[in-house]
Amino acid sequence: MRRNNDEAGTELKKGSRPGGRAALVVAAIHQATLALLEEIGYDRMEIPSIADRAQVNKTSIYRRWPNKAELVLDVLLEQTKASVPLPDTGSVREDLRLLLHGVANQLATPFARGLLLAFIGSGHDDPTIQSTRSRFWAERFHVSGKLVERAVARGELRPETNPRVFLELACSPLFFRSLVANEAISDGYIDALVELAVSASRPLR
């Protein structure tokens, strides 16, 4: 029989350090969100079902996220940060190659593909989803843009190189090949994208 929310809250508290319960609650909510996204998709998932799966009160979710779009944004950013870390090898080619491999590996998982197609590709008439989607990409480009900034500082790329344009040039074909063409991404394809992006922005001799 499913435990009620008070029992779940008591369980989360047991064995936790002072101040650690909040992290346990967030982790439970994230895990529940991921599970429901995989099982029923973004459109059918609702806050009450997330709270029930996480065994927390709905107010525990609404205190942190005003709606499910904000919650999914948080989950997406956390998952992407973990699965696509930002490399720093001292070489723009190697950094970009590792970054693209991380993106490709993420796109190769059925769950990530389904989540991206369901969430990022939907809600074009919903201002909340549009705003959340824009913030997701803005955050990802802000983090990944450091790769370009470091390369400019090392003299590997021209000073006027636009980080977002550089990254869009390199990354967008991965999303097209995986999500639109439904084709595999090979090492050779990634190498070609790296060469294309770096060659377009390297200093003129």
C-alpha cells in the first residue's frame, strides 16, 4: 500500500544530516520527474502525479518550481550538466570533439531523444514552454561558450568569434542527424564538424 505524504516526509528525514533533507526532497522529485517523463511523456505528466511518485506533498514542488515546465527545465539542466561536461584540454579541437561526443552520446539514449522531442519540440503556442525552452538553451550556450572564450584567449580562434554561432555551427548538425534524419552519429562525422567549425573561425595568417 502506498504511504501517505506525512510518512514519506518522515522517511526522507530519517538518517539525514541537518540541512540535508531539502537535497533529498529535490533528488526524489527529480527522480520522479525523470521516471514519469519516460513512462507517460511531458504532456500527460502533472505535478500531482510527480508528488505522488516522489512521495512528497505538492507544496514541496510548488515552493521550488511554479509549474512543470520550470521543473523539467531544472531536471534537463542537471542531466545535461552531468552527461555533457565542459572539457578543458588546452586545445579547442579536442575540447570541441569531446563536447560533441558528449552531446552525441546523450542523443543516442532513447530517453534523452524522447525528452527533447516531447519538451523542446513542443509548446510553440505556449508562452511558458517557449520561455523555459529559451532559458534552457541560453544556459547551455552560456556554459559551453567558455570553451570558445578560452580558445580565443589562447589565439586558436579569432577575437571576433561569436561563441553561440560557433557552437550552433558545430552542434546543430548532431540534433538534425539524430532527431530529424534518425541516423547514427559516427566519429568521422564529429571530426568533420570539428574541422568545419574551427577552420571557419581560426585566425587568418
